[in-house]
Amino acid sequence: MKRIYQFAAVWGGIGALVLLGLPQTGGEAAGSGPAEFSIVAAQTAANGELNFNGTDKGHLVITVPLGATVKLTLSNKGSLPHSLEVIRYSDTLPAQALPTPEFPGAVTSNPQVGITKGQTATLQFTASKAGKYQFICGFPGHALLGMWGIFQVSPSATAKPSMTVNK
């Protein structure tokens, strides 16, 4: 009889842990929803409107935990078309959008054409590989002129999503 009570106690404890929400793997960071960020192309006149949230040349830094579902909403306030693509980090920036983003889904539709003033575009993907990446405007010439930021995927699944400006 004692053995039956022990068995019931173990399974009851496991059930309680499940109900309380054990950390989960895959899709999203443990204990959090999607890592959502708003990015404004040409938010200011800085760098000839070639900026994200008023910053250029890697000063805007987005950090997410490994496994997070990332949702980036790009809006364009400028007079030129703009787009967004997450690519592998490199000291040599591409002249335009790459054929394939670093993560499936990590690019706006038609990145070499972009979106125009007043439009928005949303991209959603899973940050499946830890490391340092870049997000660029894929419109021809814009990344080369400084329209890029840093996208970091922390190896810790419990890291808090953040967007910061480094001076």
C-alpha cells in the first residue's frame, strides 16, 4: 500500500509542475511570448533618412533569446523605399538584399523594391542559431550607406528580448 501512495505522490507532483508551467523548449523563449519590435525606417532625417529608429551604422541593437519567435514590424516614414533583412554578420555589407536571409522568414517581401512612405511590413521567424547578425535595408545601396543594425541571438533561452541604442 505504501508503494501505491509513493507512486501517486510522484505522479501528482509531476502533474502539479506541468500545471505550474515548466520551462518549454522550441518556438519561444521560456516564459515569454514572441519577441516583438517596431522598426521605423527614416524615423528622422539623420544620415539622409537612411536610418532605423533614427540610428545608423550598427547603433541599433536587437537582442533575443535562442529559440525565440521574433516579430519585426517595419514602417516607413521616409521619402525613399526601404526594406528589412536579417543576414549573417560581416564587415563587408552587401550592395542590396541577399537571395536568402539568415533565418527563414527574416526578410520583408520584395526587399530590393521595399515599402514606400506610410506602408508597413511584418516579418516573423524563429531565432534558431545563437550568434551576431545584422539587419539591413535591402534596397540597393542603402546598407552600404549605413542603413543597418545589429541582431544578436543570445545562447541563453531565458535572456530578455531588448532593443537598445549604442552610441
